[in-house]
Amino acid sequence: MWTHEASIETHAQPATLWNLFTDVPGWKRWNAGIERILLLGDFTSGTRFVMQPPGQDAFTSKLLDVVENRHFVDETVIDDTRVVVSHELIPLAWGGTKVVYRTEIDGPQAAEFGPHVTGDFIDVLTALKDLAERA
């Protein structure tokens, strides 16, 4: 299993960040790794979405667990490799929020997929923070 964690703290409240999470077509505003994205239903557990990174083939992912203002977990399976990413919002004592992305990858291509999947997470989190703090 390949694992990775990235996080950032922001002055934004969980509800503000949650609004950005649930606006799936708007993910492109803070995630440069998305050329096209389409949510195939409501932002709830079990819903699928199709995402295409720039210059690559599109793939389908599934929302495994969605808890409003707390977290969502998505799963992508490509061939025999399973990628699970948890996006967690943790309220901080000083009034801000810690955003944590945790990734677990299982399968024969885990070591190859890992750095590719998570390589831009700090940039994504920074852009998310900047957008949330402007909201």
C-alpha cells in the first residue's frame, strides 16, 4: 500500500470550504489538474463523477463517504489499482480549519500512481485556501 498525507490551515470556516467541495464543476477554479469534470448526481455517498486531467484520458470515480462540513472520500479504480482520497475538514481551536488530504493506493501500480496522484496536492490545497479566504 502506498500512502500520502498533505494538509493546510486556513481562516475559512468548514462550511465555506464545504461549499467549494460540493461545487464540483467549480473544482477547476482551485485544482489545475482538472480539465473537465462532471458529477453524475447529487454530492452524496455512492454518486459517481467523471474527471479528465489536462492531456489525459477521463476516468470515473465514486464518492464513498460524504459527511456535510466534515469530509468526503472518493475512490478511483484503474485496472487493478485502487486510489482512495479522503478530504477532511477539521475545526481548529483558534477558529480556523485544517484541510487534510489522505491518500491510500493499493494494487500493482500503487508506487507509480502515488506521486502522480498526490504531486500537486500542496498547490491544490493552497489554491483552495486562497479561494476560501476570499469568499
